[in-house]
Amino acid sequence: MVLAKSQITVFVTLSSHSHFYLGEIFSLFLSRFKQRSVLHVKAMLESPLFFLSHPGCRVLSEVSPAMMSWSAALTKGYFSTHASGVDGAALFRNDAESAAFLCSPSVLFAHLSALYQNIIVDLSLSQKSWQRLILEQANEVWLVFPKYDEENFRLYKTWPKNNATQKIYAVFCTGVKSVVQEGIVLPESFEDAAAQLSHLSADDLNPALREFMDFLDNKGSAYSQDRSTVQPGLKKMMHERLVEKMNVRHLDWELMQSPLRAEQEAISIAPLEKVALEKELIDDVLGLGPLEDLLQDEAVTEIMVNRRDQIYIEKKGKLFPVDQKFLSDDHLRAVIEKIVAPLGRRIDESSPYVDARLSDGSRVNAIIPPLALKGPCLTIRKFSKHQLTMDDLVRLDSLSLPAVAFLRLCVQQRRNMIISGGTGSGKTTLLNVLSGFISETERIITIEDSAELNLLQHHVVSLETRPPNLEGKGMVSIRDLVRNCLRMRPDRIVVGECRGEEALDMLQAMNTGHDGSLTTLHANTPTDCLSRLETMVLMAGMDLPVRAIREQVASAVHFIIQQSRLADGSRKVTHITEVMGMEDNKIILQDIFLFQPSGFDGQGKMMGEFKATGFIPRFIEELEKNGVKSDRTIFA
């Protein structure tokens, strides 16, 4: 292997949205390479995401064999030059051409190193053989991670050196610290590494990294954390001009570049501000504007827009204000319209609130004036990109292993269950996890106001309610869908949430052969759950006596699972309770598992333990009589 003589730096982006931060990093490198000749090489000409845009960018793979015989003047004259003075080229026109790359990268970079003191290569992570050959030429490899977490830390620690002198660095766009130097010996565990990184001093870093750290201290680790560098008036003006010039319904990145750059060139703006402005405008036109970075942050579980200039987020059950703002009420209203329009829903003065969902299933509620006095209000409850399992809930200390074993048995043995809890306590998440225990051989029908459940089984029919149209007609309620699904030959009925008269139809379904049905409702305790269920049945207008309703409930419902959000923000299953039947006109409940709190630790975390009460559920004896073995030790 022949290493080129010039300084070759390879940037490897570990996720698609990490590219947005590369302009910020590359601006620093330009100051680092003052008075030096620089060639920027991107992998694919057709890829829209790269450091710099070079008009008329040339492709090396088309001329690389012949280039070896070119003179220095002819070779350098072949490349396009950016306004910053950096020359640019692409390795291939598209991915198909990369398979036929005939020139050895070592020979190519050796030729280019005679012309340029610094060569910067922009790659995405892949297993292509030509990428591995290019990495072998690099003096430095910079890994650009979207965030600092355990998985990315492990990838950085295990990233192989491709030659003896190669240095490996990492940039974390968000996280504990944004730069890790290869020369620092990091502990093996992620927690120890995070603690060490948070106490790095400037003396621990080489000059280039120290410069980068100073830059981050002044500007924020990413523009998602500090958008103040862009003047709001300038952003608003350019946003309006962009929308005037472009059909945003058919917008893509390539089409956006020309008018965007034309506007930037007409206005004096610093390079770093230009990078931030371009990203914010793209977020506004293609995404949900200031909320886009919050939606990409997996640590954020809820986004609450109280008004255009006041936004809060929820992380680990706690609320925090953020700096993001909308330009105006109209800007916020446009984002709301962008969410609800594809779903066939509307929000206006005659219907000033709406429930909707994002493409990933995240739940959305919006309300506008005159009901919202301070301007449009938007709430987004995000869904994790990683679908939680029972193992995840145990790891998060939401419930115990014996309780998991019991719940699995209940679902598999077709017990009817209600998940009870307050707002944001995790009822829908638990319902989704419990549904995972249903057999693949059964036909499942889900019914929801706004589709949120994501069942992994194949035989699933998902139904969603419909609001009335402009004339006030055409509404389809959960009760209508429950009645209809009884004609669809369901083995299991899963209702996202009972909140009204549909409770009567759900109880009747549970009592007429549709065992193993699941639903949720809002209540603070298992006892409150029964009271609320009675109230919802009365809302059906059937004028039933209370005793008849209670007998129906006692016969239909087998178990109540109480989910709670505690004072420290954690979510736990606090009760698993069996419905024993009627006695003296009252429904008798018996707790099977409980969470018993014992106070807070030094970090404000709620301490406690999950305990079995010692009572054996009645259906366990029935199973054993039928030859089904069960582990009674979980109730001890």
C-alpha cells in the first residue's frame, strides 16, 4: 500500500441527518487550512448531501486512468472551484458506476497529492470495497455520529485503524461532549466514558480539536441547540421568497439549491449563518420547521408548543423549555395544516381542534383560536423508533419478571384485560407490548381514534374513526367500529381507548365469545377504573340499572392493569388486579402484584419493589384441571 504524501482527511457520516452538521465542521477546517491548497472529494455526484456545492462538478471515475498521464496544470484545471477557493470533484456519478472503478485509490491519491496539500473525502458508512481502499489512504478519519449514546460509543471504540499512523476522531452532533480525541484512553464502559468526557480540559486536546471545542462552546454543539445565529427577519424574508418561487408539493433538495443560493448571494451573510439558514429553510419547507430537530432527538418523548414563541419538551418524564421558536402564528398554523391535511382532517374556526398523527405514528393534537387564547397550540407525543418489548419494560424497571410471566399467561389464555392509567402514563405502550403475546394464528382487529398501535403479527386489521365533514355528516365513532368489527370474524378485539358509550359494546363483545380482548381507559386506581367504566356504559343511553351494569362488568373483565407515572417521571405498573365477581351489589377486586414505593434516592429517583401478594388467580386452578401447567412460584 502506498500512502499519499498530502494530508488526507476522510469524514464518515454515520446517519443521513448527520450531513446537516458537516457544513459547520467543514467551515472550521477551512480556517485550519488557510494558505493551503484543498481538494474536496465527495463520493457520488448525484448525492445532494455534501460539504460544498461545486457548480459543474467533475467525476474522477470517468477520467482517472487517463489522469495519471496528465500534467499538473491539466489535472488541476479539470476540477471546479468553489467561491471559498476549495476545488471539488466526485468519485462517481452514481452508485452503479462505483462497481466498475478501475483506478487504484492509492495511485489516484498519490497523483492528487502532488497538486494539493490537503484532500478531504466525504463518505457515508457502507461496506463497499472501494470505500475501504480509500480509508486506507487517510491520515485522519473523522466519524460523524448523530448523537452521543452507548451504541455510537461502542462503534467508535471498535473502529479499526487502516494503517499504522492513522488517527481516528469522533464528532458527536449532540451529547456529553462533541469531540473525542484518539489519543485519550477511554474507559471500557459507556458510563465511565461519559463521566470522563464531561471533565476534559483544553490541555487534553490537540490544537485542531481545541479550536473546534472553542468553536462549539461559542456556537453550541449543533444548530438544533442554538439557532440564534440566524436573524429571524432574514429567515422569514427568505422563507417567503422561497415559497413564492417554488412548488413545495414537488420539492426536492436539488430543486431547492438554485433559488436558495440565489437569495443567499443577493444578501451578505456569514458562511456559518448560511449553513444554519439553509438547514432551517429546508426544515420549514420540507419538514415541520423548528420542531424537526426535536422530532429527530430520540430522547424527546413529547413536544408541547404553548404558543409560537414558547415550546417545551419532555425528557425522561421531566419538562424542559427549549430555544426553538416559530416566526409567527401563521408559521405555526401552516405546520399544523401540513400535519392534518394528508390525513383528510381539517382545522378551522368551525372545527378549531383536531387529533391527528405523524407518519411514524406519533400522536398529534392541535387547537387554535378562538379556543386557544394565546395563539395556535400543538402537542406531539412521539413514538419510539425502536418498538418496546417486555424485556425493555423490565430493563426500565416498569415491572418485574414474575409479573411479565403472569401477563404473558393471561394474554395467551385469552383473559379480558383493561389497562388503566392517567394521561401520559404509558397505557398505549403497554397495550402494544401485551398485544405482542397474541398468537400469529389469530385474527386481530384494532380500533382507534388515531392509529397508534403497531402490532407485529401479520393477520391484523386496523380501523380508525372519522370526524364529521364540513356539513357535519359522515362521522364514524369508535362505537360504530366496535359494532361493525363483530361482523368481521375477530379472534381478538383491541380498542385503543374507551372513553364513552363504546364501553357498553366492548363489554358485550367480551361477554359474547370474544375472549382475550384488550383496551385502555383513564383512571387513577383499579377501583376508579370500575367506577369510570360504569359511568361510560350509562353514557350509551340504555337506561340500565346499576346492578345490571356491574354484573356485566364483573362477568366480562378478568384483570385490571394499573399503569402510573410517578413523581420522578418514571412509568410503572403499580397494580395487577383480578376481578373476583359480585358480592353484596359490589364488585370484588383482589391484587395479584403490587409496586410498593419506599421513598426517593439521592438523585430524586423513586425507589421501591414489585411484590406478589401471595394470592393465586382463580383461572390458574382451571388451567391446571385442564392439564395446563403453570408456575405458582411467581405468586410467592
